[in-house]
Amino acid sequence: MAEKYQWYNGIRFTRDDETGYYLNSTIHKRMHVYVWECIHGNIPKGYEVHHKDLDRSNNTIENLQLLTSHEHKLIHAEMLTDEQREWRRNNLAINARPKASEWHKSEEGRAWHKEHMKNCQESLHRRIEKPCINCGKVFLGEIKSKYCCNNCKSAYRRKQSVDLIEATCVVCGKSFMTSKYVMAQCCSRSCGAKLGHMK
């Protein structure tokens, strides 16, 4: 059985019997997090410290690894038993989803959504200087803008063959590429001239 206490830098950490993590209530940190921060500094937002061997009593720096929250959740999700997965599914359906739905419909939830939408719109429509991905000219545009003008947008799409589709010439039967917005009937000018005479 794992020891009740572990020490690091003169600080005592006590094992939580429910989770298996070692905690210190004075500094309000789990031991593996504290060890990592002592060696590598503050943990970036969106990252978590993982025990490589999955043993929460092994808090040596060699056993610790920094992962994104998503990567960390995937590792632990793979370890769940079928019973644990079923419990989580039922808990989500019975408890979490109804409460979330109730909150979103409440006055507080509606106010939050309204404020969130306002903040998102202000961020998306904020105008900044950025280079056009086609001509390189610096222009003033919204965060999602990529081109300085519609001409550059069309030119870039032509260069990248974004709008090209395969078609069959109605005169000679040869396959050729054409814009899906133009839908040319012929593969060449000569075939186009022949088509004109045929009409």
C-alpha cells in the first residue's frame, strides 16, 4: 500500500485515499503539479501534468509528463472499464444534460449567452492590419479576412484550383478541367467554334 505521506522541498503532502493523489492544503497543490513547477516553471494554460506509469504515488520528475488537457483525457479514457463507461453515460443523460438544459433556458443562462455572443462578435469583427495571402499587400480587415479585395480572392482560388471540376467536351468527348461556376461545354476554342457551327 502507498505511503500516507511524501515530502518534497521540505513540504509534506498527504495521500487522498479517494483519488490517490498527494496533496498539501497549505499551498493548495497536488504534489505532481508542485514537483513539475519547481523544475520547469508554471504550467501553460490548457496543459496538465501526467504520471507516465499511471502510479500517482510516483511523483519523481522522470515520471511526469506535460500533456494538453485533451491528450490527458484521452489516455485516462482508454483505461475505463465497460462499467465505468456505462456509469458515465448514464450520469450524463440523467444528471448533467437536464441540468445544463435547465440552466441555458434560465435568465442567467440567456444573459450569459447574450454577453458571450456580443464578445464573440466584437472579436470577430475587430479590424486589424494583415497581409493578403495572394498579393502580400497589407490591408485593414477583420480577423477572418484573407484577401485585400475580391480580385485577389478569385486569383488565389484560380491558382489553387479550388473551383475546378472535371467535364467532358460535348464536341470531341475529351475530358478537361473547368470552373464549376462557368461550366464550359468545350475543351478548346476549336471545339467551341465547331459547336457554334453545329447549332
